[in-house]
Amino acid sequence: MSKRAEKNIDLFDEQDSDRTRNRLKELQRIFEHIQDGACVTDEYGIITHFNGPYGRFLEVDPREQIGKHITDVVENSRMHIVARTGTAEINKSQSIKGQNMLVQRIPIKEDGKVIAVFGQVVFKDINDVGRLAQKLTELETRVRFYQKELSSLRSTRYSFESIIGESEPMLQVKHEALKAAATSLSVLISGESGTGKELFAQSIHNASCRKSKPFIRLNCAAIPKDLMESELFGYAKGAFTGAKTTGKPGKFELADKGTLFLDEIGDLPLEMQPKLLRALEEKEFERVGGNRLIQSDFRLIAASNQNLEEMVDRGEFRADLFYRLNVVPLHIPPLRERGSDVLLLARHLLYRNEEETRVKGIDFTQAAGELLVKYSWPGNVRELNNVIERTIATCDEAQITPSDLPLYLHKTQAVIGDAHSSLLKEVVARAEKNAIVDALKITGYTKSKAAELLGIHRTLLYKKARKYGISLTPE
């Protein structure tokens, strides 16, 4: 080999050596600039690197620790154990100089074999980390609580088993609703107020494949016109004055994978109807003030006690939206068309409120049952429930008679002859008895004052008290 070639080889060796030294210096500077304590041991636990911050913390010269076993320098160290097990230990607690520190011990492997272990100590008392962890745990607990509450609010209380009725009209509509539950088609439920439209909506949701997902309800009649859009679609942060800085999801967004129930859909503002139609058809929308399209896989059930077809004819409801909603129409029959269901429902409501009754095993007499069935119930089940609650609040007997029922139920009946006379006497007697008992209680059982309050002579008070078996003294 020529002397010139040998000289060139020596030059290359020197250049490689310089690059290597510069690279090592660079790595050493990086290692030294790690703010927390850092060290490296070989596979036997012998220290090979020890940075300045760690030395200052332990009050030792970093350079003098090189070559020592880690346990001779750092108390409670497990670096040598990690070298043996090859298993990293992340965010572990270690007591050093009386302080609980947060440490990382990471094995460095080559061809599957541990050749070194990198250790790092976070110079922050673990108690601070513990307090942070405690706060995080508390927040997680709150989140779980709110999720549970939200799930409870979103959940449905009713299923098809909750629908009381054995009349032909009810059996037919329940059958149609069950078929609707097997699909994700839009459902439009019509019926008078108080017939149980939401009960059917919840039952359909509960019988569908979406039952484990949210059931989100919105009463269109209860939301002011200027808030309707943000209620349905939500709003982006800063969308308007007073808006939450984080924005707010709307009902469509919350109903993703679940069911959105829009009650009183006939009260939806006309200008909102095209936006609802688009959301129904595209299953996507934007929040108010936002520019990002949001997709939601919801199933829509709408309800109305108004005749939407007539509203379409009058130009008060969009025809295209009506047809989009009315894919599966369900009409809930009024109570007056359900015959024997009235007494069935009345007994169900009676037993459901039995804890409020003063006597157990309470039931209706035949005459009271007939009176309930003959009444037209313009308020439907809601009105029936009101009557039952009022009745059990005042009834003292195990049998509910016609006189126990509200007087207005009797006024609607075309009852004549002896039946009318007998019924009227029963109502008057019940009213008289209740008035005397109330007057005595109000006056502290002072007979003269009770008679005066009732507008009768004291002698008549005694006579009426004997007739109705009312005690004139506190029991």
C-alpha cells in the first residue's frame, strides 16, 4: 500500500473518531439537560451514566458514582431488579431522602436481552401526585354519577307490558306498534291529549334494537320559538351572547344510535320545519354558529294531538315533512272508545296508588264502575288518573261508591227515576257527613260554633251527627 493511501485511511479514521466523539458529547449534553434525576446501569446494576441534577439532589459528585452499584448510591433502588426481570416499572413510588418520589425504570434490550436500564426520578413529592390522583378519582366518580343520572333521565320507564288495555282498538294499535319497533322507520303517533302517546313511543324504543341507547324527548310546545333551533341542533362555542364556552350538543346529537321523540310536533315553528326535514333525510346537521357537519344515527318518533293533515291543508304544516314523518302512522284511540278498558285502567291506577289509601283492598262497587264506564273522559287516561287520586285521598271505606266520585261525573249521566233519586241522596249524604266532620275539626269540636259555621241550629247538628254516626267529641 502506498504512503499516500495509508495517509488517506488515517485521515478517515480521525474524521470518524471526531464524529463519534462529537456525537457522544451531544448525547451527554442531552442527558445532562434532563431536568429530573436520570441514571443508567448495565445489566448487573453498575452505574454507567449519572446526570448532574440527580447528583445535586443526592449531594454527591455525579462522576464519582460511575462504576458503583446502584444500591450503594440510591436507597431503595430496584434498577438491578428490573435488569434481571426485564419488566419496566412506570410511575412507581420510591422513598429517597425521606421523600416519596415518582420513578420510572425502563429496561433497554438488544436482541431480546437486557443490556442496560434507564432510570428517572421526578423531583416532585409523590403526595402532590397523590392529591392530584385523588382529585382525578373524585372527578371520575362524579362523571360516573352524572353518566348514571343521565342514563336514568334518558332511559324509558315504559314497555308494551305497561300498556293496560284489552279492548279490540287497543290490541290492534299495540300490534301495529310492535311491528314498528322491529324497524327504524319514522313513526307518527296521533291521538287526543292524555291517551298515552309517549307511553307508546317509549314502548317502541324499548322493544327495538336501540333500547340500550338514549331515548331523548323534546316537547315542541314547551320550547320558545327562538330557542328551538339550538335545542334541536345544539350550538357551537361563542355562537351567541350567553352561550357556553364549550358549546352544547342538541337533541339530534344526543340521540345518536337511539331514539328522538318529538312530542306536540304540530307546534314546531313553520320556519324550523325545512331544517328538521333535511336532518331527517340526511341524518346530518350543523350546530348553530358552527361550520362542522355532525352525523347522527337516530330514529325519530313524533306525536301530535292535532290533525296534521288538516294543518297541511291550511298551510300550517309542510306537506313534505308530514309525509316524511307519517311513514308508520299509529292512532291511539280515546278512552271513550275503549269500553271495558276504563274499569281495567281505573283498577290499575287504584292499585298503583294503594299506598296513599287509608284502607287496603279498596275496590269499586258495581254502580261506581258503571259510572266510570259511562263517562266520556275528554281528558282520557290523564283525567282518569286525576279522578282516582282525588277519590282515594278522601275515601274511608273499602268500597268506592258513586258518591265517592267527583260530582261532575254524575252530571253527565242521563239517569232518571229511582236510580237518579237514590244516587242524588247518596251524594248529598256524603257531602253532609264530610261538611259536619270538617266543621267540628275546624272549631275544635265546639258544637255551637260548628253549627254556626254550617248555618244550622245546634239541635239539627245533633240530629245529623246521630244519623251519620259522627262523634261530637274528639276521639
